[in-house]
Amino acid sequence: MYTGTLIEELIATVERAEKHARAVKAAVELENWYPVTHSGLGAVEQNLLGVR
């Protein structure tokens, strides 16, 4: 049934997709900051894990 909200629904869908894409990009960029710890090549100070 046509409710007259097609454009609003499409805009909301695009906004959700853009938000998701930004979140994925941020996660990839964050992973790129820590390549040494992921590969195990760097020394990790256990008392500093989780410190921001």
C-alpha cells in the first residue's frame, strides 16, 4: 500500500548505509594503527593493555 513516504524511506535507508560504511571504514583504519601487535612482532606491556 502506498503511504506517500517513499522518498523519506529511501533517504533514511541511504543515511543508514552511509553510517554503516563510515563505521566499517573507521574499524579498518583502527586496525591499521596496530599492525605490530596483531602480528606479534612488537613487545606488549601487559599493564598498558586497554589504556586509551
